[in-house]
Amino acid sequence: MRLNAEIKKVLKDFTLDIRIDTSASRIGILGPSGSGKSMTLRCIAGIETPDCGRISLDEKVLYDSGSRVFLKPQQRNVGYMFQNYALFPTMTVLQNLECGARGSRTEKRERALEMLSRMKLDGLEKRFPSELSGGQQQRTALGRILAGKPELILLDEPYSALDPNLVDRLQREMEEILKDYHGQVIMVSHNRDDLYRFSEEIFIVREGSVLCHDRTKNLFDDPRSLEAAKITGCKNFSRIRRIDAHRLEASDWGIKLEVDRPVPESVRFVGYRAHYLKPVWGGRKRNCMKFCCAFVDDMLFEKKYYCIPETGCTDQDKLVSWFVQAVTQEMLEKRGMPDYLEFEQERILLLE
């Protein structure tokens, strides 16, 4: 299965101008709220109409402004799970599942009963959505989609309506349910952790445009641009002056850095993830910054140290964040605070 979507639509604050061309089975679209993620899904599903463009699944054209093709949502064989699940409130669980199935009345009932068992909703078939937990509502909504045997499933912020304490369990349940589904699934979210866990390929969007896309791990390891690095959760950035092919000056941190890989001339910033800083005791090593803590946030499962760079700047937005989890914190309690923090060269992000 290959999805090819070229979508252009003028919105209130920006123009949505998106291209997605992928045969990956699990696709993530990551971006801040209001960046056009949900509108992209709604256009693919046929709920919204682009101003122009083309959307196809393999050889099946769902929309083509040039040829004036526009398949109605029910003709696209695309399942859409809304943020609030959109279950019919006056129908029981079984009736909601039947609504997603196709065929004769008997075939719909058989398919709904199959989904009832597969979604682990046995015993709840006569309940109404208001009588279900958030997780049960989600399984009902997903079961209704799967009952129709769609070629493509669209998940719009599937965990945003759930209690945070339930999200980990429901993510595992979602993965288990979709394990045997062989079509494509697109999940949109502003939560990078959700998509890192779910997707094999990821598109990062901002104000209606794709900033970059790649295999998920590759993109988090090398987001390539400052904006993409911020969206993927990087906390530390510095402007740079390129010295030569392997050396640069991080002007906001007041240190020089060396990397084994070539530094492209287009690089304007470096980034470094707060969990990857490495404590160093004793003499200065390569790619080190003196440790000088401005303040600490003591969280439940980690400590967040905010450090003054060697420029001496104490502006909060210029401090270097170092997030320390339990194992490293135990070492700090035994050895004391480090003399330096090391930026390991292979983890330095070179950004345009």
C-alpha cells in the first residue's frame, strides 16, 4: 500500500501545503497544535475538501482537483478515529460496531461480534458510550473502524482525551490490536513520545508545511533544522561559528566543539538533548563545558539542572539544561557535582 497525498488548502492563519508520499505501514505526523495535522487527515478521509491537489492509495484515486475526482468518505475505505471517538451516544457498543461493518444485516452482526471479542469488549455489548471508561470507548471506536476492513486508518490525537495514567497501557493495547492489521496507519500528535513509540516513518509539520521527514529514529537522531529539533524535544541550542570541517565555536555556550563527521557550511546552530550530557570529574576533556549550576528543579523521577554557560550569561533562555535520572543522580550523590559537562561528539546535532 502506498499513500500519495498532495494537499493545498487556504486556512485562516496559513495555507496548508502538504505532500506525503510513503509506503510505510506506521506513519506519524508530529507538530504543534494548530499546525495543520488534523486538517491533513480530514482531507485524506474526505471530511474536508482541499482547494487543489491529489490523493491516492496505490492506484485508487480518492481526490484529484485536475480531473475533478472526489470520492465521498464512505467510498474511500478509510477509517478515521476522532479525538473524542465520535461514538453514537444512543447506540450500544454492539450497535456502534455494526455501524462500521459492511454487507447484509447478518454479515454486519457477525463482524460486530468478531470485533467485540477482538477488542476485549465481551460483556459490554449492551452498554452505551456514556457507561464506558475512556479505554473502552477507544477500543469501541477502533473496533468500529476495523469492522469495515479499511485500507488506511487515521488516528487523530488518539490519547489526548485519556487520563495520563492510562496512556502507557492503552498504547500497548493499541499496538496489540493493530499488530495483525496489514494496511497503513497514520497517527497525528503533538506528543513526540507517542509517535516515537508508534511510527516507523515520521513527518514533522509546522504552519501547514512539512519541515522534514525520515525514518523515525533517523529523524530524532538528526533533525537537521533548528525548528525540527525543537519540535522533537531538544532543549539546548547555540549559534555557531564554523572554524573548519570538524571544528566549530558554540558562541552561546562559550566553548569550542569538535566532531568526527564533516560540518556542512550550511550549519548555523548546534543542539544537544538534555538527557545526553555526561558528567566529568577532574580535568577538562574535549567538548566540555564548566559545570556551574544556576538552579535545580527536583522532579519526581529526575532532577533538572540549569547551568550557566561559559559565556557567563544568566538569562534563563540561555542556560544549558541537564536532565538527570535516578542512576546518574545516585552517582552524583556519591561523587559530588561534576567539574564539567561533556557534549559527546556523536550526539551533537548540526542544524540549519
